[in-house]
Amino acid sequence: MKKVLADLRTTVNRLGKDRTAVAVSKKAILQKLTKLEKEHLHDQKVQQRDLLRMDELLQVVSGLSASGSLPKAKTGPRHDQLDQMAEAINTLGGELKNSSVTLAEKEALLKEVHHRVKNNLQIITSLLQLQSATIKDLEANQKFTESCNRIRTMAMVHDRLYMSNDFSKIDIAEYMRGLIKFLCSSYSISQKKIGLDLSIDIDYGMFAIDDAIPLGLILNELVANSCKYAFTDSKKPKITIVFQETLTKTGDHTFNLEVSDNGCGLPNGMDINQSNSLGLQLVVLLTEQLGGTIKLRKQKGASFRIRFKNKHCLKKG
Ligand SMILES: Nc1ncnc2c1ncn2[C@@H]1O[C@H](COP(=O)(O)OP(=O)(O)O)[C@@H](O)[C@H]1O
Ligand SMILES: [Mg+2]
């Protein structure tokens, strides 16, 4: 009998050391108690005593998974060992409780970090804008605006992460709509009477920060370029953005981003992979970062198609 209880205590001590063993050890305790019951069936007194102990033990063990706050065993010499077991399990329950508090704290911290990153990026944007107000040269001024927009594009991802449930993924469609709205106002698209068509058709639209930021920056560069260069003498200027998803035979989610305009088109013979200017260099590098490919489509005006796989995207909802 003493040996069985000693075995039980060993099992419970191990529980305290290895949280993941809780379920297994709990099962082991219950199995040993059942064996104990069978062995002592011939002795009514012993059986009654053991059953009483078993009852208390079951309460202790089941209390662990139910609440983490366990009932104390009765006092008295014959309950000493049970007391020790209850204490060990209580400690374990407390640890489990603490670990969930830590998780909540970590989530709060993560939320705070995204909020602060967004605020800091916004401060940088404001400072650059204040500085640009003193720059008379139009081209330099425009470069400031473009830099501000790049920072703003990144800040918007952190803003959405801050508002998301798990702080790790954002709804890319909502983000893209918000970004387009911002770019429209920044480049005065409606005042310039530029039409804008946005079509998004995706299912697996929850993107991680590492995929959302490059995609946002690519969109920013291409829309900015259309606004800046495409419509020198267009009658009905228009920018078309299409974002689609396809599922490959291997089960990968492939995304297509097409940004086109009906303007004057890229300069003849231009190779975007050999570009010396920052905007298109960024587009090429960011596409590489997404593990994707970029193609210029032949049509009137400029048309870019970026294709990439996203292994980390999740279905919305
Ligand atoms: N949509 C477009 N329509 C016409 N020309 C374009 C378009 N996009 C880019 N370009 C041309 O490609 C060049 C490189 O663009 P980019 O690398 O973004 O540099 P930046 O915008 O700083 O001039 C531009 O100077 C322009 O001549
Ligand atoms: Mg550019």
C-alpha cells in the first residue's frame, strides 16, 4: 500500500516538472487507483479506506483541469501523503494559471508595440512633411512626398495589426482598400479626374506582416508612377488594379496583382530589372522578397503583373 502511494507521489512530482505530461500522468494515477481498488477487494476495511482516498484523489486531480484552484485534502496523519500530492498539484495548477496570464500580458505588449510603431512612423511622416514645406524645388518636394507615402504605407499595416485579433495577420483586402483611398487623396486622383478601378477577389486574405508590407509598398510605387508619368495627355485617364487568388494543383495559394494604366506607357526598351531609379528598383526587390515574379504586360499604357505564392495566408473569418 505504502509503495503504491509512494509511486503516486513520484507521478505527481513529475507532473510539476513537466506541464505537458499532465494528461498522461493523470491517466496513470487513475489507472493505479483502479488497480488498488481491485487488489484490496477482500478486505472491507481497507477497501473502504482506499475508496475514500481514491475519492479525494479524484477530486484533486479533476480539480486541476477544471479550475486550477484545488480543494485541500482533510488533515490528519493518514492524509499526509494526500496533502503533499494536493500541494504538488496545486503548485502545478498555479503555474498553469500563471502561464496563461503571461500569454495575455504578451498579447497586450504586442498590441502596444504595433500601436507605438504606428505612432512613431506617423511622427516621422509629420516631421518630413514639415520639412518639405520649406523646400521650394518641386522635384525634391515630390521625393519627400513619396518617401512620406512609403512610411505611411508601412504604418497602415501596423495600425491594422494593432486592431486585429491576434496581432499577427491582417485582412489584406481591407488594407489595400484603405491604402488606395489614401493614395487617391495624396495624388489628388479625383481632382485630376483619374478614374480608378479596384477589383479584389480573394479567399485566403489574412496576410502576415512580412507579406503585407512588401505588397503595400509595391502597390504604392506603381500607383504613384501612374499618377506621375502616365497621363500627360490622356483623354480618359484610368488606373486599374486587380488582385486575385488561384489555388494551384499542389494546394498553394497564388496571388496575382495587376496594376495598369491607359497612359503613355513605359519608355521604349526599358528594362525594369536594370532600372537606376529607386521606385522600380524597389518594386523588383520587394517582389523578390515575396518570392514572386514580375512581368510587364503588352498593352496600351503601362501594365505590371506581380505573381507570388503565399504559404502563410489564412482564410478570413
Ligand atoms: N506608369 C508609367 N507610365 C509611364 N512611365 C512610367 C510609368 N512608371 C514608370 N515610368 C517610367 O519609369 C521611370 C522609373 O520609375 P521609378 O523607378 O518609379 O522612378 P521615379 O518615380 O523616382 O522617377 C520613370 O521615370 C518613368 O519614366
Ligand atoms: Mg516612382
